[in-house]
Amino acid sequence: MIGFTQLRCFVAVATELHFGRAALLLHMTQPPLSRQIQLLEDHLGVVLLQRTSRSVSLTPAGTAFLGEARKLLEQSERAVQVARRAANMLSGSVTIGFMGSAAYSFIPKLAELAQIELPNIDVIFREMTTRDQWEALPFGRIDLGIIRPGPKHEGQESICIDKGDLALAVSRNHPLASRRQVVALKQLEDLPFIMYSQVGWYFHDLLMAMFERAKVKPRYVQFMDQTHAILSLVSAGMGVAIVPEDARNACFENVVFKPIQSQTQYESHAIWRVDDYDPAISAVRELVLRQRVSS
């Protein structure tokens, strides 16, 4: 019976065409290497390698056998990997909290990756405000969170995983909708503006600071908690709004998104418990962190 040791020895010598170099690669000396090749040739009943004092070459039989030997070794390695994955298969349930705007881009990508790479882990998504996630995490109501940046909380670790630009959302019949140039903040002076409420404190504070720096005073006509609610009012023509640029994925047909003249970006952070060593949670967390943007 052909052994995998014999195959590895043959492939090494056939690749290097030198017994000394092949022996070094295999971490063995030349005599046992030559012995394995001899055993293989005896078993097959053919000569695989032509040896002289100065060179090693493949016979026609050796050339034909080399490709098949490599395939057998690759298949054996795949079988080992499958067995090891099965023995260490991660399973369990992991609950991820996320603020609503993460559903436009980050969460769909994460959900797709989790199904492919962690099929035995039941990943549960829960839409929650950042404050609710801070409160839920210590009690295990969620295992990971996707939040807006804020103050550090004891027992929790956080890191920036995403950054994005802001965009102006206007209805299709609004005068700004047909303009090709980037919209300057000054153009929003005294326009009807739909603003984030203080419940959505992160974007509320971000936009207020941006307008203050630009010395712009929009006319606030509505204050809403969530981006999708703001876009519904923009669609109805009640005013314009500044929202995360990837909110265009919300697919409001009557809303047009325009780039704005501002360097302000928003951030998304991941949070988790520092003392949580559950393998399933760790695996999902690594999946989240792999999607981090470069800072």
C-alpha cells in the first residue's frame, strides 16, 4: 500500500530534482529519503526517477505519476482540515445590537459573511439605540453592539469600525436636486430642515456643531429620532436633511442625495464585554473587526 510519506518524499525530490535539497525540505537525511522512493517504486513496479552521480531526472512514468501524487496529497490535506473544522465546529447563539442606520450597509455585509463563514452560529440582530446597547451589554441582553461613539463604559471595550460621509437629502422636485455641483452649507440658510432629535443625540450634536462652524442657520421644521423617519418626511417635501451618505440604500424613490461641502464624517463603533470569552462571540467579533475601515 502506498503511504503518504512515500508520496511526499517523491514529490519533494521530483520538484527539487536533488536529493539533498529535498531531504532538507522534509527535515530528514538522504538515506531514509532514498529508501522511501525505492519502496514506492517497488510497490508501483516502475522506475520514477533516473539517478546519476550528478543529476536526478524524471522518467516518463515519474512525470505522469507526479501530477496524480500532488492531487492525492492535496486531497489528504483537505480531508485533515475538514476533520479538524468538524471537531472544533463553533456553535451557539450571538446577539448583535445595532443602530438603525447601520442597516443600510454594514449589517447586510456582516449578516452575509456570518452565514458563509459561521453557519453553525445563530446570529440574532436587534435594532437598538446606542444608549440602549450600552445598558443591555452588561446584562447579556446583547453580546456585541454597533453604536455611535461616546464615553467609555466600565467593563466594555470599543473600537471604530466604520467611517462615512454625510449627504444632503432632498425631494426630487426640490431646486437643489437638479444642481450638479457640490452643495455648500451656506445654501441651507433658512431652508426648511428636518433635524435629528436629541434622542438621536450623535447626529444631532454632529450637525449642530457643523452648522455652528459654518455660521449657517437652517429653519428646523421637524425633529426625528431615526434616519428612515427623516427620509420619509424629505420624500414628502417637508424639508431637506443631512444624513449618512449610505442612507441612499434605504431606497426612497422620491429622495435625491447630494454631496455637501464639508469635511465632517460620522463614525460607527463596535462594543463588547471585556470579560467575555465565549468562542462563538469571539468568532463573530473577529468577523466584525475584519470589516474595519483603515483609520
